[in-house]
Amino acid sequence: MSEVVYITVEPSIQLHGAPTQPYWIHPQLIDSIDPVKGRQFRVSDHIPKGTCLLVDRPYAAIPVVDEPATNENLTCSYPACNRRVALGTERFSCPNACIDDVAWCGTTCRDLDQIRHAFECTWLKRYSKPIRSKRGEYEFGMLWLIIRLLATRQVEVQNPSASNGSKPFPPVSKHGWDGINMLCGSVETWSHDRVRNWSTLAKKYLQNSTILPHGLSTDRILHLICQEEANSFGLYPRETGVFPIPTPFVDRGEQFAAAVYPTAAIANHSCLPNLIHKADDQGRMVFTASRDINKGEECCISYFDLTQYTDLTTRRQHLKNSFRFTCKCERCVSEEPVEETSPWNTIPMMDME
Ligand SMILES: [Zn+2]
Ligand SMILES: [Zn+2]
Ligand SMILES: [Zn+2]
């Protein structure tokens, strides 16, 4: 049996004094708007390497595991907990026996999560099997994450002081459902085929109904799918964005959950990121400076595992396919082949009049 090897991050990068609040943002991390790139993070002062810059609790998360009943990496369904429910310890499953992927680490979490889970339970019981068999695991996960976004919203609407079903968030406007509304991902940025497919799924499985009383229009749900697809994070056991790629070569491991974070979603991508990111043991996304960051510099994460796509062509291809943009980060630009000076370039364009 192979032993799990964790990346040995330099001690200065390891989280020190990570705040224990569900949500925490470094006072010098600023959410700003760039005329070309849109929303982004910048720092308003010099930030030393190793500084923790953001801790963001998911608005919604789902486990992504095979054989959940026997999987070590299943996480507690209560959004404020999200801890791994280890095998061997007692797991508390749904009294209504909806699906095996739903479990709590204890009765406290199960009881506190009752209202939120009630929102998804009937839907899961009715639709999980047909969706999984007809549409596959990816689309099931996507729809379930949408349902969980709606479930958290429902809890928030019913009890405005209890976002995410537990303690109130600090008064940060970008959090809660307002933060979800602000996420990028307009329908126009996706291919027609994808949008048509999501539109079919939204009409078939996510309409406002007695099973799913969310009160939102089908267009809003379609937009929500676009937002979720553009902004959700995969959760992995090890850091994403460690650069230079460490030797021995260690990837970030196998995905065990997916989640939507209203604030962490603001970060743009770079193939030479100055932040590393990883979810902690409660599913909170933590951003840490992987080097000194200069005042005014943009803070970026890597959207993919840097050990997986190493050369310019495969990185750009992957980003184009999965994230719909051509990467112009400093690393990509510096690796662009120097264009040969062809004689054609020097011939003036013919006048076509
Ligand atoms: Zn729990
Ligand atoms: Zn249930
Ligand atoms: Zn790049």
C-alpha cells in the first residue's frame, strides 16, 4: 500500500495563527475592479510570504466521492462543520434515507442542519438515481450543488441572522446570497450547446415546485448554473498553486468535494500565482501568500494543479477548454516562442481598395 505523501511546504508558508472565524479577510486584501479583467484581489500594502490572506466558508458544498458508504473522505453535510466523517466512527445518515452521500458527524450537526437538509431531501430521494444513471456523476454533482446553494439561500431567507444555518456572518456585503448574486458567469460567455443542455436540466430538475420551493425563475436558475460552473472550487487534500513545482513531484491529490465560496471566487488565475490555496479541515478555503507580495500587486491563485499542465501549450489549452480564456499571465507570456522574423512581416499590407 502506498503511503500518502504530503507536500512539505516551507515552514513560512504553513498557516500560522489561522483565524478560527468562519470568514476572515486580511485588512490589506482589497476587492477591486480592473477595467479589463473585472473583479480581482489586490493588496493595499506589502505582504510578507506566508501571510494568511483569506479564510472563506463555502456558501454550499457537496462531497465528491465514490462509494460514499465506505469512503474515508465523506464530509459532514452540515455546512458550518464540513469535517470528514471518518469510517469506524459513528456516521449519522438521513432518517429519510435519501442518499448515502448525505451523512453527519454527530447528532448535533444533524439537528442543526435539519431545516437546510429538508430543502434537498425529497429532491435527492426522487432524482439522484435517475440523474446519475442518465446524466452521469458530473451533472448530478452540478445540480446538487445548485440545490445546496438554493437550500442555504432558503435558510438565509427564513432566518436572516443565521446565514449558512449557524452563527451570523460579519456584516460583509459580499457574503451570503448577495455574494452569490455578484459572481461572474453570464450566460453569453458559454457555448450555445452547453447553455442549451443546462437549460434543459434546469427545466427538468430545478423548476420552482412543491419539491423545490425556491421561487426563482428558470432564467435565474440557468444564470445560477453558469455562476456555479464559473466559480466553484474542487477540494483536494493538498495545496494548489505551489510553484516552483516541488521535487519530489507531488500533485494535489484526489478531489473529495466541490464548493462555492462567495469571496474566494473573486481571485483570478495565474500560472505563476502568488497565493496557494487549500481547504482546511472544515472546508473553509484558505489563501496564503506563497511569496512576498508588493503593494498594489494583484493576488492570483492557480485554477488547476500546476504539476499537471507544465508547458505553455497544454496550460493554455486546458485553461481555454475549462475556463474559456487564453492565459496571458507573466509566465505564459515569457514562455511564448520568439516569433521568427519572416520576410512577409516586413512587406507592407497591400492596399485592397
Ligand atoms: Zn459535523
Ligand atoms: Zn435526507
Ligand atoms: Zn498563464
